[in-house]
Amino acid sequence: MLGVSLLSFEEFKKNLKILLVEDDILALSILEKLISKEKYRVFTAKNGVEGVEVFKKEGVDIIVSDINMPEMNGLDMVRELKRIDKNIKVLFLSAYSDVNHIIDALELKAESYILKPFDASTLISNIQKVAYINYSIYISSKEDERRAREETLKNKIAFIEEIAHHWRQPLNAVSLNLELISAMLDDIEMDKDSRKLIDEAIETSMCSMQKLSEVITNFSQVMNSNSKKSEYLYKIFQRYKNIYTKSIENIKLKIELDINQDLIFEGHVESLQTIANEMIKNSIEAMERRGIENGTITISAKKSNGYLVINIKDNALGIDEVIGDRLFEPYVSTKIKSHGEGMGLYLVYKALKQHLGGSISYKNLKNGCKFIIKIPQEHSTKE
């Protein structure tokens, strides 16, 4: 699921909060130990008044409660709590098969009415059933979240494609006009400082437009590339290593390649070129932004369990955990907002998914980050 992480049922259970309300202290202690063994988070109260207080403080998911208790009985407690959360799940425990109590429990939409004495498996089985109901609701909400994100993503892609289609010609026109202005300045008398200021402004504008043009070109290649050919994997990354180590001035940059030079990549080479370029550029930009003077990028590749696995590690201090799974969505940037478009890693994700059947994930390290790219071998390599 794009940008949506799902917990397994066992993981989900560990986050479920169960409030156990029982006025018999010994029974309360035994039940707490019994339920805690199943990896639920258990809170306790000795009567209905305490139960309401605990609920308000902890926001529990399931209530397991006796009925006959001093100060406030279990039925009145649940009526109070239903005003706060009408969807709270309830299991009643009682030594009495009083018809009125059973009717009251049904009206409160209790999941179970368990008569004392009962065996441990009966209680655990009933709690498990309720936990599965909560888990189904959780899965359903995540599915709704996934659909919403996919719809948002679809709209973003359509918007970006519109930009790619309409912006190329105006960008070229602006570039030509800037070149014309630069040429015309040769015929205008002005002091050196003013000329230098104008030249720098023109150069900065040209660089900004060039970057935007590159983003549009890369996006168009990723979206529309249909060609399939082969190239040595090492040479693809070696090409971008040479480009960046020669062009970067403010970082002492070291790019190490641990790739078998006989490994041939077969598939959408343009997509892998986009991946190589964007991943190296992403690390370098992070280093520049964070003042890393001695930058190291290590790129390794190997075949493993039917996949070509490419690892890209850097010492750029890692990814902000707030970004999380949204890192590979468009316009989600690792940069300061004014310094980047938030498209580079999305282009990598799109190239992998659309043309190579692959995936990308990341893991923060002590002083940097490791990106893990996996491409099925039938889409990628031979020796």
C-alpha cells in the first residue's frame, strides 16, 4: 500500500488497551495476569467510578467488567462511557443470570455476557473475537486511507503531466530571452559592479530553469519510456559517479562502487539511469544542506533470492522520521521547502514500479541513510 503501513494482528494486539473492572481484588489480579499473557495492554479498576476515570485517562478499546460493584455498577459505568465513545466494545462478567441484567447488557450492545464461574479459555476466546472485530475496523480504515492517497496521487500525477506538457516551450522561450538580454548588455555602458550583479542574476535564473527542465525531462522519460536495451550495471553508476565527483566543489566527495563489472542490466536502461542520477543527487543535496564537508556515498549491487538488490548508503545524517512512508510521494521533499521540488525520490519510485517491477525502502543509520532498491531479476540482469 502506497504510504500506508499495515500492522499484523499480533502487532495490533500489542496496542489494544483493555480495561478490566472487578471489585474482587483476588479475581482482578488473576484476570489481569491471564489477559496480560495474551500480549494485550491491561488497565484495572475496582469499581465503576474508577473505571470511568481510567477510561478518560487512557482511552481504552475494550472493557471487561463485572456488573454488581459498589459505588457504580458495571451497567451504569458502561452507560456513562457510551456517552463518551458509543463504539466502545464491552464484555460483561456476572455471577447472576438475571434476565433484567441480560436485557440491559443487550441494550448496551455488549459483545458478550459471560456467567461466572468460567474457564480461562472462554474469556480469552471472547476477548480475541472482539479484538478481531477491532482489527477488521482498523484494516477497513487503512484501506480507505490507501484509496484516498491513491486518488490524491493520481491527481498529482495528472497535474505534473500537464506541467510537463505545457511548460517546456515557455521555459525555452525564457532561456532564449535571458541569453538575448545577456548579449545586449555588451552594448550598454554600466559600472562593473552592476554588470556583475546582472550577470549573476541571469546565471542563477538559467540554472534554476535548467533544473526544472531536467525534472520535467526525467519525469517524461519515466512516464513514457518504452525502450528496452542492455548496459553494464557498473558503467551506469560509474557515469554518474564521474559527473558528480567532478562537478561538486564545496564537498570533498567520495563515491565508492561495489558492483561486479560483468553484471549486465537488461530492461529500461533510461529508468535505471534516472534512478542512479536521482539517488546520487539526493545524497549530495542532503550533504550540502547539512554542511557535510567529507561526503561518502557507497553503492553496492548483488543478486539475492531472485532479485537485483542495490544498496545506496551515505553519511548525510539520515531522513526525518516525520516524513516516514510518504517519502516517495510527489512533492514530499527531504529539503527545505524553498530549496527543492520534492520530485526526485518520487521519480525513482515511479521508475521502479512502472518499468522495472521493483521497490525502494530506506533505513536510517547512525550517521546517514541506506536506500534499498529491489528489482526482480527477470526485469533486470544477466552475467
